[in-house]
Amino acid sequence: MVLLALAHACVDLYQGAVAALVPFFVAERAYTYAAASGVVLAASLLSSVVQPVFGALTDRWAMPWLLPVSTLVGGIGVALAGLTGSYALTLAVVGLSGIGVAAYHPEAARVARRASRGSHAAMSWFSLGGNLGFATAPLLVSAIATSGGLGASPLLVVPALAGAVLCVAALRGVKAVEAATPKGVHREPGADDWPSFLRLSGAIVCRSIVFVGLGAFISLYARQRTGGGEAAGTAALFVLYIGGALGTVAGGRLAALFGRVPVVRWSYALTVPAVAGVVLVPGPLFHVFVLLTSAGLYVPFSLHITLGQDFLPRRVGTAGGVTLGLTVSVGGLASPLIGALADATSLRTALAPLIALPALGWLLLRTLREPDGEAPRRP
């Protein structure tokens, strides 16, 4: 699981790297903001939409080789983005990276579930790896592009090379452990529970819109609410990432004690007042509410994955593709709407509807039950 978590960090670094390259595209190539946004959209939207396709493929055929190959594809696409001479080629290679990221996640979620042997805490560490990779991307891109410009982008392939090696080692480890484990009684997977899966997916959409919306505007809003400058905005973004990391780890531990559905349900409920605090409370407490909101949104992150897999036991790849990809893309699509509303009114007014979304997610989850009557277990 450690190897898988580290590999996950290497892959998800490329999800954050594309956005981190935007200022350098604007500075060196004179891209307009619209053109730069198109580069980000090409990577994120294509990746999110294609993930369920790869999920469906992994449901039919086990494809562990996808892990190292997709890691390399994701890294090569971003590494080439700084060398292309035209906007169209830039979109193409960034889209290639998005496809690599999309191909990785459904199969990786399936392998991680096997390696975790049903441990929610272990799955939370796998998810944490991805979160840390995403948060690390701006630091790595800035260090490389600031010193060498976009022409130094080939150096960004290094994490992909490391990630591919980690994937191969992790797959060998999983195979060795399974070979040494006595064979138990084989149990056929149960029936797919599509109604429960769709309700879970609806809640994930609500969560995604809140997190992506806050992530896009939290730096600007922090300056307004705290009266601080750029440092206040940077601090708010840092707290948002740190809270997510803490919440991811806590979610696995809590689920092992109390069960996944109760933990997911209560995290949505408690996130409502936390988001309200971010939107409505000024001054030093602003950053406290940012931390609580981020933790609340990320407590259920890894639990979404395993619940989706258990609701669709015959289509675990599809479940991983939807919970990790398709539903998350909705958050990115909603961000321009939040921005347009902010331009027409104010940022506070535009962010206010986010308060209701965790409550809507809670309503969707209110009568959800644990798949197969799973009971809480010790980590």
C-alpha cells in the first residue's frame, strides 16, 4: 500500500501540473486567460470523462500493465507541453496526459482494494498519496519553470519514471502476497445496487462543486474576509490542502470504527456549518473554518471509492471511474458559473449557494445503507 500510495502521488502530480503551468504559458507565449483556461480544461475534462470508459474495460479484463504505462503517458504529455510550438499541439499533448491519468485510476483503485484486504484505513492512505501529489505539483513546476522556463518542461517526466517503477514493484508485491495466502472459499460478487450507487454519485457531485469552487476562489476571498494581502490568500490555500490530507487519513480510521456510511453521512452534515463559516465569518476565524471545511469534504474521499465498488461489485472498474473521475469533473464545470455570478454580484454572493450543497448531499445519503450489511471493524 505504501508503494501504491507513492505511485498515486506521482500520477496525480500531473493533474495539478497543468494548472501550475498556466502562468508560464501566459508569460512566455502570451496566451490569453481564455486560451490558458482551455489548456486546463483539455486535461481535466478529457481525463474525467474518459475514466469511466477505462473503468468499463477493466471490468472485462484485468489490465495491471495499465498502471506503469498510464503513469508514463501522463508524465510524457506534460513534459512535452513546454516544447510544442503551437496551441493545437499543446492541447493535444496535455490531452494525452489527461488520458494517461484517466487510464490509471480505475485499475489502480481495483489493485489498491485487493492490496488493502478491505481495510478502510489502508485505502485512505492510497487516497492521501494522490492528494499530496496534487498539492506538490505547483512547487515542482515553479522550481523547474522559474529556473529554466517552459523549455525545461522535459524534467517533469522524472516523477512519471519513478511512478512507473513504483507501480511495477507494487504489482509484484501484491502478486507475491496473494500467492502466499491460503485460498479461501470463493464468493461470487453480489448484485449491483445501481440506485444506491447513483445516490452516492449525486452526493459526490455536491462535494466536488464545493471543493473545486472554494479552491478556485479561496485565495481572493481570504484577502477580502481577513483584510490581509497575498500572504492571507496563500495561507488559505495551504490550509485547504492540509485539511484535505488530515481528513483523508481520519476518514479511514473513523470508518473502521463506526462504518463507512455513518461517517460519510455525518461528514456531509457537519460540513454545512463549516462552509457557512467560510462564507459568512470574517477575521481570524476564517482560516479555522477553511480547515474544518476541507477536513469535512475529505473525510469521505476514500470511502466514496470503496462504497462505489461495493455497490457495483460486478463493475468495480466502472465504479472507480465514476467516483474518481466523472463526478469530480462537474466541480470544474461549475467553477465558471461561480465566477460569472461573482462578476455580476460579489464573491460572497457567488459562494453562498455552496452552503446548501453538503446539505443536499446529506439528504441523498440519509437512507443509504452499508453494502451487504457490513459492520464496523477495527483498522
